[in-house]
Amino acid sequence: MNEQSAPDYTRDVIEQIIAAIAFNGDGLIPAIAQQYDTGEILMMAWMNADALRETLSTGQVCYWSRSRTALWRKGETSGQVQKLIDLRWDCDADTVLVSVDQSGVACHTGRRSCFFNAVRNGELTSIADVEIDPATLYSKNGSRD
């Protein structure tokens, strides 16, 4: 990761952002993570108000894990953290774009991006190689992030 600095949000601004967001009926909002300097789309996950608040407060991206029903601090088990560079939301305030500086891979499959499935020459294919064995990423406790 480079020395790009994370934004500095005051508590008041954080609460204004949360009030502006249109969370769905489950209290969630889709969050698209994008590498800040290349524009590469890394992943999509969900945030609730607590995850968004933590992300903005700490500068480390935090999501809501629907399967674990708990906050998911990206990189907590794998070491593949996402440093917040910028946060934007769309015109309907129902999706956020999290501009990040990704350390290592973003996908639990060991690929840089979760968006590696595509159609090429009329065939479904993987367009990204595994960069690190997922067993290595999650060898500590078996939990993926």
C-alpha cells in the first residue's frame, strides 16, 4: 500500500452521511470496492450503518457479513486489508462506492478481484489467475474475509 491518506471525517459528518444513505429493508446497502489508483473493481459486499460508521471512523473498510451476521473487517483473518481513500454514493443514495487501497488480493478465492468470471470466444471462462492459495490466506482460523 502506498502513502495515500485516508479521509478525515468528523463524527458530525459521519452521521450526516449515514442519514443520507438509503439503506434497504434489511438495513443494508451494497458497497462496491474499487482500487483508487487503477479503477479496478475489486468486490461487492454489504454495509450496514455500523459498518459504514466504522469504515469512516477508522479508515479501514468494514462490511456486514450476512452469513455470519456480524461486522466483517476486511483483512482481519487474511491480512488483505482495504484502506479507505474515498467514499461516494450514487444519485439514489442506495449504493456506495468505496475507493480503497487494497493490500494483496480482495477475493476469498485468492484472486485480485472477485469479478473474474467472463465470456470469451463464446465460452464461460476465468479471466484472472489465483494469486495466493486460499488455504494460505485463511490458515489461522478457517474464516474467510
